[in-house]
Amino acid sequence: MKRPFDFLVSLVLFTSLFPIFFILAFLVKLKLGSPIIFKQLRPGLNGKPFNLYKLRTMTDQSDGDGELLPDFLRITPLGKFLRKYSLDEYPQLLNVIKGDISLVGPRPLLMEYLPLYTKEQSKRHQVKPGITGWAQINGRNAITWEEKFELDVWYVNNRSFLLDMKILFLTVYKVAVSEGINQPGQVTMESFKGSNSTVERGHG
């Protein structure tokens, strides 16, 4: 039931919202240049890698050594707006249509995090990742990695169609009120370096 639901809802949303996406893509092209779509390898079901799509929200500015500048220096007002209302996530509907991810599930993080998870935390990969999830409606980026992973594993152990419906409805509310977008004092989520060890400049 989950896969047909994901496919049909994503297809309807993708086609009906495409005019809005076209306008946003034009603005990204105008303000940030190419590429319009940010593509990054992420782990899917059982850690199998796939390319995740997002609207670009940052510039490619680098320092004298060719290293990217910190996130807070590269993100633009347009990028902040896109993230505030989760509009940068729109291209992920294509990921759902393709079957890479689900509408609901643990967020797909970075490939480099895979060896850092504890055995319990790695259970989050026993289901397909999602555009939104239990952690996203219970703190999103305003909670710690450990809290986020606990919520992800709770979802894996308690998932159901009714729970997915609850998460989807609450996601709409959370996006509308722009709750939990960033950690306090951070533009994005800190990088995960293993439990009890984190540093700045990550991707949530």
C-alpha cells in the first residue's frame, strides 16, 4: 500500500506544482547560476546509494585554498527562503517516483556517516528514507543527532500507514510555521562525527 500511495501522491504533487517549481528554478538560475539542481549521493534502503535531488540554495564560493566557505557565508536570502518553507525539497518528488525514497521515512543523510552509526542507529536504514519523517515533526534540526536517530529507529519499529498519514499532516503544519529548521546559532545541522562527537558545517 505504501509504494502505490507514494507513487500516486508524488506524481500528482509533481505535476500540479510544476509551474511553481519552474518559477523557483528560474530564480535559482538568476541568483545562483548553474546547476539549478543540487545532486548528492545518499544512502537508501540498506545503505544502497542513490542520487538525491534538491534545489540549489548555496553559492560555490571558496577561499584562497579552494576550500568551500562556511555554510552561513554561502547561503543566500533566496536559499534561506527555500529552506524555510522546504521548497528546496521539491525535486525529491522525482526520487519518490523513481522509488529511491518514500514520502515518509528517516531522512537520507551522508554516505560518510554510515560507518559512524551504532548498531542501534543503523536500523534507520532498514526502511526506505523519506522526504519527511518522525524526527522531522519532533524537532527536525533543533534536536541532537542522538535524539534524531532515536526517533528514526522508533519509526522503523512502529511504522504503519496511519502513522505515515499523521506525519504527513503534521509536516504541513511544521513547514507552515517554520519550526525546527536550524539548530540554534547554526545555518544547517552540524556534521555527525559519531555519538558524543560533532563538529560544525554538516548537512541535515
